[in-house]
Amino acid sequence: MSFDQWSKVNLVDCLDKLIDYRGKTPAKSEKGILTLSAKSVKNSNIDYSEAYTISEDEYKKFMVRGIPVKGDILITTEAPMGQVAKLDRDGVAVAQRLLTLRPNPKILDNDYLLYYLQSPIGQAELKARESGSTVTGIKQAEFRKINIILPPLSEQKVIANILSSLDDKIELNNKINKNLEELAQTLYKRWFVDFDFPNEEGESYKSSGGEMVESELGLIPKGWKVESIGRSSISKLISSGINEFNGTKKYIATADVTNLSIRSFVTEIDFKKRPSRANMQPIAGSLWFAKMKDSRKMIRVSKSSSYLIDKCIFSTGFAGLFAPKYSNYIWTILTTKDFDDTKNNLCNGTTMQAINNENINRIRILIPDNKTLDLFESVSEPIFEKIQFNEIESNKLSKIRDELLPKLMNGEIEVPIEE
């Protein structure tokens, strides 16, 4: 590898296609073709839950400037600007505030472009050409002035392979964790919805005729209780306020979390100049969920989550529950659809609906007897230990990737090229 062979060129000269639907918004329909907007692209991924649908007729009328295809690179032009992801399927529409970039395969590798635009160098190029006061963005005329550092194609592919191998392992860990979470949900349903947890004889409680009593949640096993999730005997709502600290910490906002995973540790804060929302203290045994309506974002902080405890501050957009002894049980409740539905029904507000602490305390949950809770914690612990291990590994891999990214892009680290 020789850095002498690298050049700095205009990005659009390396593209086969630049598709921009700025100023056009297709009419939505109840079913049809998935349509991506800027909200769909976040933390290097495409969140299809944020997509909407348009009819096939609307698709044919609307998509006249170009059809996105699998492998294209998507980049948001505003609100927020500079989020980048690689399209992983055909047959989708792209609305305004998203540019679709299709590299010339003889000059520019798709994955190299993806990582370049994510890198500090690429982000600085975008930032230098943004405009606007309240909402910043980049116009197509300015985007066309963006330059890119261009190694030979073979070196681009090696650089992209190094970075994508780390992302592939992170994605594998995420898939494993999703399956493990589903396993925990299956166990939870059997024990605490169907009430077929093992009784003293090891038989299924309800199926073997275990006594049931009336409660505000319906029939429940005798000896169990119903309490407020924020004021229960096993979980307490965490108040806002943080411990004073020296130096800087990472600020975790709800935007930095996707489902059950923290996707980015971007914003550095200090104690005195921090945003007012940076005011929730992560502690061991705490469980966090986004207050916003229709937002399923959660963080679990265990004893082994030393980085979160020592180095991070959470946004007041999260509500926290302290459940040190029975955290597996409370966490599994938080990940159920029933909890999501209950939370959403209790959200209020005009511009942005969210649940407040008063309404969190109105959420009622089942409190089993201690023996059953102890057994559930014991049986489910291997599942959650594996999830935690995968999350720690993924965070380490993310850190390695983020440290490698700028050094690979500016040639500070040389990559081996087979002759």
C-alpha cells in the first residue's frame, strides 16, 4: 500500500447516480410499498418501523427521478443531517430529506463510501457545507462540492472489509440477543401469564389445579399481589439528579438507543455546562425505558455495566426503575407488548406525547411470592448473562471500529494488499 496513490476528488464524479426527491412528498396509503424518510436512517442502520407505505400507483408516479436499489448509500440532508446507511433491499421508495448515492463500481466501493461518510473526515465535509439556523441541512448544490479521499479500489475494499467485519460481528450479537430476549419472554408468559410456573411438587401450578384468587388484574395465584411498578416492594422509580463529576462523561439521549441497544456514545458533557436533560444517574440494578409515546428504547444497567455507571449520564427522556434483587423479572415486564400499550395509553402532551412519573406510578404489575421470583431469577440468569456478555463485546467492537475508522480513512494505518 502506498499513500502516494491516494487522491482527493469530487464525490459526485465517483457516482453513477445521485437521486434527490427534495420538495416531493408522496401520498401515504394503508398498505403498499415501504417509503423511507430521514427518520428511518439512524446510527448506521435503516429502521423500517419508521417507514410508511404508498400505493403502487403513487410509487410509479413519484419515483421518476430514479429507483433506489440494494447497495445504494442513503444519507440524510437535514433533521438530522449526516446520518448514513446502506440500503439492504430492493423495492422501496425514498422521500425527501434523503439522498440516494450509487457509486461507480469501477471507481468507488459502496462500503468504503458508507464508512467514509460516517468518519470524522466525511462528517466534517458535510458540516462545512451545512446551512440554516433553526434546522441545519445541506442543499444539493453544496453536497455536489463534497470531496472524498480516494485510495485505489483494491485498498478501498480492504478498508471496508476490516470495518464491516466488526459490524458483522456486532450485528450477529444483536441477532443472538434478540433470540435470547424472545426466549426470556416465552418463559415469562408461561410463568406469569399462563401461571404454569413449577409448584412445590414441580408441576405446572395452574394446570395442576393451583388455587387462583380475584385481583384488579384478573385471576392470580393465591398469595401474589398487585402493586405500582414505581412504588412496589421490588421496584422503585428513580428521581432525576446526578452526582457531581470531574472531567467529561458520555451523554446518552433516547436518539442514541435503538430498541434494547445503545448504538452510539457521541456527546461529551461536563458537569457545569451539561444540557438540562442530562440529569439521570445510571446505577447498578437500574432499568430504563424511553418516556416518549411509541418509543421502544431500553437500557439495562447491571453490576458489570461499569462503563455506563462510571462514564455515562442518561437523558431525562428516560424513566429509571431501581430493581436490584429481581431485575430479570422487572426487565422482562418492560419488554412486553402489554407494558408498551399501557405506557402509550398513559402518555400525554401537545407537541410530543410522553409518560410522566405520576402516570408511571399508575402502572400496576403482578408481584409473585418471593420463592417464585427467586426461582425465575435463577432460571433466567444464564439468558441475561449471555445477553450482557454480547452487549459488552459489541461495545468493545464499536469502540475499536470508531478508533480505526478515521485512521484508516486518512492513511494513518496502512492496510495489507495482496499482490
